[in-house]
Amino acid sequence: MESTLQGQLKSWRQYLHQHPETGFEEINTSDYVANILTTLGLEVHRGIGGTGLVANLTVGDGGRAIGLRADMDALNIAEQAPDRAHASRSAGKMHACGARRAYVDDPGGSATSCRTARFQRHCPLHLSAGRRAWPWR
């Protein structure tokens, strides 16, 4: 049986897979992800590299930090999966790099898990705009 968190993660992933946006065009994606993270109680800073964002989660008074980073951009590839309910609805664009789940699943799931576990750390989440928005790319 699917848990509530698993259902949320699946819903978020499928919505974003249906609505891919390529680098520096992730306006809807950024809004959607920022809304989820804000709803989860994170402090969200927008406009990083254009459409990127940074979200901070602090639980407890621990002095250590854990950082997560995820890409939000899609690729200019046409998806060939017409029978899949969550297939891309944007012609010629899809999340095909295998890391697509990381834009919300990891940060959203991690934020939820950190809130419910005995977690005492600061956790900055960096969600990048286009793949060239970060100097280490």
C-alpha cells in the first residue's frame, strides 16, 4: 500500500514530468517547486540564476549542515510514450536524463523526513535553473 508521502512524491514527479521546461525557462517548474517547499515550511529564495531557487530547512539547534542540489530543467528531446498518463505534454521536451526525480522527490521527501525524524541540522536545498547556471557544471 502506498503511503501519503509516496503518493505526494509520485504526484509531484508526474506533474513535473508532464510539464517539462528547458534551461532558464523553468518558470512554471520553479513556481510549482517553490510552492511545495514553502508549504512544507521551508524558507525559499527565488530568482537564483534566473529561475533557480534555494530553500532552507532548519530543524532543532544542531550546528551542522547537510546540502542537497537538484536540477529542474528538461532536455530538448521528444518523448515517445503516448500511452503513459504522465508523459510530456510539451512537444519536443522531456525529462530524460534519469535525474528528473531529484528536483522535488529528493528535496521534498528529505524535508518531510527531516521534520519527522530526530534531525538537528540546517539543510540548504539548491535547485538550479539551466544546467549552466552553476559554476561547477
